[in-house]
Amino acid sequence: MSRLELSVVIPVYNESARVGKTLQESFAYLKSKKNPSEIIVVDDGSRDDTVKIVNQFKRLAGRGQSLKVLQQPINRGKGAAVRTGALAALGKTVLFMDADNSTPLREFENFKPLLKEGFEVLIGSRAVDRKKVKVHQPLHREAMGRVFNLMVQLIATPGLWDTQCGFKVFSRRAAQAIFPLQTIERFGFDVELLYIGRKLGFKVREVSVHWFDNPASKVHVFRDSTQMFLDLLIIRWNDLRGRYSNRKSS
């Protein structure tokens, strides 16, 4: 049994300008809780000084905490980076968040009561209470997101209204069952994780979070929205082929 309470996975790609502030705030939160924990930063083939900057923050780790850096030699996508970190995680709870700190780690406090109630897959949501969205996306991005969410409702995960918020929490048992079955490595991976979770019988719940849009988004409105729609079809095709049927847990 792991002695770590929480593993925080942060995927990064050319994040030298933003990741430092995120790590500083995240370690401040972890120190205030004094629980054994780890932050796993997964570099997805960055071409800037991201890894060098991240390594400088190892000094912030307090007693019982650690900062690990995993590197992928080429850029494969956010989904691939998250999967790498989740499979390497040792905590009883596995959480992944964005490098731009759009939803700060302190929001995890809202997830703890639901973990105790038995929910094993919890997703941060901007749709539950839109008053908590403190900085909004440009209108065209919000419109794209809402259209995509409608397609998600129809094709993959009905009843979940914000599958794309980059703040998700898994029990260790759920993480070890779901992530080995993940096949999508770029932006559609969130929906696939939730589809697999439901397929395997895990209780999934949306949790309202504070969210601050960062204008330096790496999502290309037209190119990536088309790919995400194709990913929805891939998810259903994978299911028909039985790709999500092998449950693993511990």
C-alpha cells in the first residue's frame, strides 16, 4: 500500500513562462495540508527551457513531498503525457491539472468529501456553477466548447456537461484500471477516460470548480475541434471492438 496520499500529474509542453507559478502555488497548498504527496511533471517533448525551470522547483518540496520529472522524447499530445504520469503515480488519489493553473490545486478540497462517499472518478466542471468561471474564454471558444459538449452528450457520455476542464481526480484503483486502456493521445482523451470509467462501472461525478481562462491556449479552434469530433467516433468504434473490456485494479 502506498504511503502517498496524493499524486498530482501536470503535463507540460513549452510551458517555461507559466509552469513556475503553478508549481509554486501547488507546493504551497500541499505544504499547508502536510500529507505525503508527489507532483509528477511530464514533459511532452518541449523545445524551450521547461524542464530546466521545473527542476529548479524541486527545492520547494517539503517533508514527505517530491517533485518528479518524466520526459517524452517527442511531442505526442497532452493525453499521452497525462497517461504517462498517471501510470507512474504512487498516490492513493491521482489528480491531473493544467500547467497554466486555470483551476488551482486548492480546488481539490471540494473533491475530498466525494472521494470519501465512494466516487472514484471526479471531474472539475465549469458547467455546474458558471459563476465560478472568473475569467471567461473568448466567445468563439466558449461556443466551440458548448457545441462539442452537445456532441459528447449524444455520442459518448450523456449527463456530463464539461468533459474538457483540465482538472480530474481518480482513486488509485480507478486510475490503474482506466489509463492502461486509454488510446487517444491528444485533446479527445478526456472523453475517452470518462467513457472507459463508466464502461468499467466506476461512479463519475462533476464537481464545480473555480476556473480562470488563460489566453495562451494551445487549442486550435477549427483543426482541433474537427479532430475531437473524430475522436468521439473512435471511442465508439473502440468500444465496439472490445478495446475497453479488460478491467485492471488493485
